[in-house]
Amino acid sequence: MSIQARRERERAERERSIVTAARGLAETEGWDAVTTRRLAAEIEYSQPVLYSHFKGKGAIMAAVALEGFAELAAELRAARTAASGPALAAVAAAYAAFAERHPALYDAMFTHAVDLPFATPEAPAPLKEGFGELREAIRPLAGDDDLEVLTETFWSGLHGLLTLMRSGRLRREDHERRLALLISRFSG
């Protein structure tokens, strides 16, 4: 192995450690606890080493979000392809379960400002893949509607329900009923 290849591997490993530490810290203590000083201590590297990988906390959060989008896309794909009929309910349930299991990750992906291009041709593949899974679940129901706009509308409704419930603005005990109502309105 060449010295250059080893350095690249070590750099990738350090970057992976930073992202993993940030994600773990955010999930246990919230995003406010994620600072470059705290991350440097967690991974036992200096702050300048962190800055050699990421411009700051926002860039770290964007890397965490990208990881989350890849995971979400895989979970939505698994739910969609395992469904024995229309997949919308299975995909919506998988989306909601993901948000519940990974609240800080979900926040990095969808509620915190991150420097990622959404809804553009420049969007990273994991973002496109996650949206694509939602779109494929909506496709059989779209009829003459614009598939992209209909998917965005469903996604907005789903995200709104989850965000409002997680923040205590909607009663948690009615979550399943609201989710079923959203799905029935799109399916009917």
C-alpha cells in the first residue's frame, strides 16, 4: 500500500469518526451539545484536525444528514418492496418509525439548516433516493396529478404530522389515526 493510499484511508477513518461521534452525541444530548471542542475531545484529536475535515458544525451536521438520508432511503425501499399491495402505508410507517428512532438525525436531515442542495439536480444521491422511494409509493396513486408535486405534498403532510407531534403540538395518542387519515386521503 502506498503512503498516499494509507493517508487517504486514515483521513477517511478520521472523518468517519467525527461523523459517528457527532451523531452519537446529538442523539444522546441534542445538537446543542455538539461543538468542535467537544467532538475533538470525544475522538481524541485537536480542533484543527476537525477543521481540516469540516468547515464547522454545520458541515458536520450536513455529513450526518447525508448518512441519515442514505439510511432512510434504504428503509423506505425495504418497506416499499416488501409491501404486498399499495406501498404507501408501509412507506409512511417506515418513515415515521425512522423519525421516532432517530430524532436528532431526523432534525439534522429536515429541521436544522444544513448546506445541502434540496430539490435540485445537484442534490446528493441519498437525498434523491429517499425522495424517489416516496415518489414510487405515490406513483400508483397519482393518476393525472403531477407526480413530483403530489409526492412533495404527501411528504410535507407526513413531515408536518411528525414534527408537530414530536414537538408536543399534536397529541401522540392520535398519531396512528392521523397517519391513517393522511394515507387514506392520498389513496382514495
